[in-house]
Amino acid sequence: MTAYSLLDLVPILEGGTAGQSFANAADLARHAEAEGFSRYWVAEHHGMAGIASAATAVVIAHVGAATSTIRVGAGGIMLPNHAPLVIAEQFGTLDALFPGRIDLGLGRAPGSDMTVARALRRTLESSPDGFPRDVMELQSYFADDGQTGIRAVPGGGAKPELWILGSSLYGAQLAAALGLPYAFASHFAPSALDEALEVYRRQFRPSAVLDRPYAMAGFNVFAADTDAEAELLASSMQQAFVALRTTGTGVPLPPPVPGYRDSLPPQARAMLDHVLECTAIGGPEAIRAGLKGFIARTGVDEVMLTSSIFDPDARKKSLSIAAAAMRHLAA
């Protein structure tokens, strides 16, 4: 059976607050746990009006306390924004609080624009080109091998599950070289998906943590009882993407708008169709067909489902339909 998991950007709803978003996240994670999802991830973004997960480790602790069995973690932490020692301490703390349940996905994008990145880092001398070195430094802290001359407390001896994230061949090559699991961000950057998975599998070197490649890919799901209802639910995320691409700034997640996609000019529709290429929108049959085709295309070991739906109850129902589709495919 292909495993299925959940990526939550912890959306701030139009007219809502971050506090409401965190309550929704805990409720959604409990729902995902009950529906058989393997893991619940949040992602590090900064300066985005519609995303509440900037303090990623804090949100993970909140969700971990609200659940009991599902793995919780970051998909991901943008490592160039941080000293590896700080991340070792944060995720060492999480591993101590929730042993055997913590994932740490690592990416090299800023998760923001460069003005925000400078405010985070205080300097832009920390280049994404140093990402492999930072990953290995972080591994050294967790291994408590003394190579850095510094002990992470907590952190030394912690065993969060490390992942490399990416939307290009770079992450695929690094994950393969280090023998780590790999997650591709096809839910918003699908262009290099097939090539990246091929490179990762072909170049993979077994490691102490993984003896064969293990790949995950992101997939958007907007599910409802009918195709028309699902199309309406998807319009919130479509509006948010158009706002981000046209203005460069995020907006709180807007309520759905009937016929939104059809109202757009051709250029905007084409952008959405490309960005959301790895997406299923519709009733149960459409969702099953979309997931079946994506899994057959990619052969991934795990699918990371995501969707930003304005109504929390509709979002939970969408996840239930998706989980039922995954169980149906397994059967």
C-alpha cells in the first residue's frame, strides 16, 4: 500500500486569526490521525499573510500534544535560515517530547523574499550553496559524534527522521548521496518531478538509515460529494496562488468564489493549470482516478496530500474522501 500523509500550511483565513489557525491545525491533525495518515507536516514560511507556520517547531509541538500516534514534523525547515545547532536543539527537544514521532524535512529555499531572508539571517553570507555542509553538520549533532566540538543539548543522540526536500534535481542528488528519503514539491512546482525521481533512484547510495530509495511527492486534493462542489472549494487556493504570482505577496485564504477559474484571463488560467498540474478536484471517483494515475506515473512510496480549503469542516471531509480513495486503491 502506498502511504499517505498530510502537508498543512496552517492557513490564516480571510477575517480569521492565527490563533484560530492553530486550533484548526490541531483539529485537522487529530482527524488525519483517525483517517490513517502516516504523518502531518507543516512548512516554514515567513512574511506570508496567509500562512501561520513561521515558528515551525512551535507549531509541531502544538500538534504533537494534540495527537498520539501520527508522525509530526517539518516539510520543511529552510536550513539556510538557521544555524544547524539551533535546529538540532529544537528538534532534539521535539524528539524528547514525542519520541519516535518526529520528522525533519530540510530544504534550501528561503521560504520568503530576500528582504525577509536578510532579517532572519542578519546576513546573506549563508548561501544555499552551503546546504550540504549544513545538513552534514546537523547530522553530526544528532549523532553526537564530537566532530563539531559542540554538543547539542537537547539534540545529541536524538533520532528525528531526516528528509531532503526539493523541487529540482539538486535535492534529489543530495538525498541520493546521503542515503536519505526524498520528498518532491510537486504540489506547487511539478516541472522536474519525473526527472528528479529518476535521478534520486538511480544515484541512491544505501546508508545507515535507509537501504533503498524512499520517495514521496506532493499532490493537491480538493474532494467533495460532487465535482461542482469540489471545484468551488478549490477556488480559494486558486485565488491565493493568483495573488501570490501577480503581487509577490501572500493573502489570507479567501472564501470560495463560484466560477473563479473561468473568470480569469487565459494567461492566469494557464499559470494555474501548470502550478496545479499534480491535483485532483472532484467527487470520490475523480479523486480515486487522480490518485491512481499519479501513483502509477511516479511509483512513489508515499503521497503527501495537501489542500487549502476555506471551511475547516469541508477540509476534513475532503481528507476523509482522499483517505478512502487511498484505502480503495490498496484493496
